[in-house]
Amino acid sequence: MELHQELDVKNYGTYLHDNELLNVVYTEETSPPRMEAYRLMTVLDPKYDINDLETSATELALYKRIDEIVSKKEDVYLREGDLYDTTTVFTSLALLWNIKQCSDLGWKVMSSCDGTDGVMCNNNQTILFGCMNINRYGEKQFSPFLMAVGVGEREEVFEVLLVAFQKYSRKLFGIIDITFLGGESSDHSHSFINGLLIAFPTSQPMQCYPVRLLVFSFALLLTLCSSAANLFSFIFLYCSLCVLVYVCIELIN
């Protein structure tokens, strides 16, 4: 979303102010006025609303799956607290507008998700969900939709993010039954793949091959070098393979 498009958002004002869960603040209302208000982050509410009679089937399926996992980890969440209270889903109007633009493209994009590690002083992790596309300059880019901070890279944390994505896509833009025609890229771990299959049953899950190549190469090199107990050889071979994988990816792209 570009700054000049901010005025177009007012055409969706009745939707963007729905239930006051996403209060829109326009640039001219901020101090100083030159601040780009549409880039400011806001927290979303992924909880189930019993009064929301338009909750989609995929949202209900995600809520059911989340409840099943939480019930199996009852001791964990008694200790850590309620899942929805310990998981923060956040985004901005600019990032949410990426959903509208993907819809205008007929969802001819590839979704992508991954988690971060070691960026916080506790065991919380940030999970990102967005899409890979080609911008107006012909460059490949990642366009985020929203993010979640939760305790660990867990399936239920990612599914809270997905249900927020489904909920606000429907409430803000009237978008339901999404199919990513470019597929869904992830590292194929259960933390991501189970939720993606529920949220987007008609999309094709795909393996994020660079991640798998590095993991398998690391295991192979560790096996080869552990027998020789030569740490220097291990580091050299692993770095060389990383460079080789990077060059191959660039050639493919």
C-alpha cells in the first residue's frame, strides 16, 4: 500500500471500524501530521466471538483444532496461561492491505510462513505469514500479512495467527475461501503444515527446499566429520556447502 492510496481506505470505512477492533487513524489526525499512520502497528483479536454469526467454516475448523491441542496440553497452559492471552497477533493497515491486493490479483501468489529464533530474551518466538510476489519493478519480494508472538514455534500459536487472518480478511474485505494459486511454502513441519491444510484446504502445500537442503547437509557433514573429530574440516565443508546452495538458489531464481 502506498501513501497516496490511504484516501482509498475511506471507501472501506464501515468495514474497517467494525466492532471497534481496528480503529483507523488517518495521517492528518496524527502528530506530527507527516507520520504515515497506515504503517502503525495494531493488535488483532483472534478469539472466537459467539455473536459473530458469519464465522466461516475454516475459522470454526481452526478453533476446533486449537481447542483439541490445548486440551491435550492442559498442564502446559495451566502453567503458562491461556493461549490467546500469551499469543499476540499484530499487523498494520498497510500490511492488511496486502490481502486486498492479493485478492485483486486473483490470489495468483504463493503464501509463505516461518518463525524466528533467538530474537527475544525469553522463549517467545515471532511467526510471520505473508506472500511471495513480484512487485511493479519485476523484483521478487515477501509481503507480510500479519505476525504473531507466542511461546515457541507451536502449531497452536500459528493457528491462532491463521484464524486471525481468516477473521479479518472476512470482516474487513469480505474475503473468504482463499486459495493460494502459487501454493503454500513452509518448512513442512507440523507447526505450519497442519494449520495450512485446515485454513486453505484447496491450496497446494510445498516444501521450502533451501531450509531442507541446509538441514540435511548439516546432518550429513556432522556424521562425516564426527568420525574424524576434525572441527575445522566440518566448519569448512559446511560453509562451502552453504555457499554452493546459495549459488544454486540464485541460478534457479
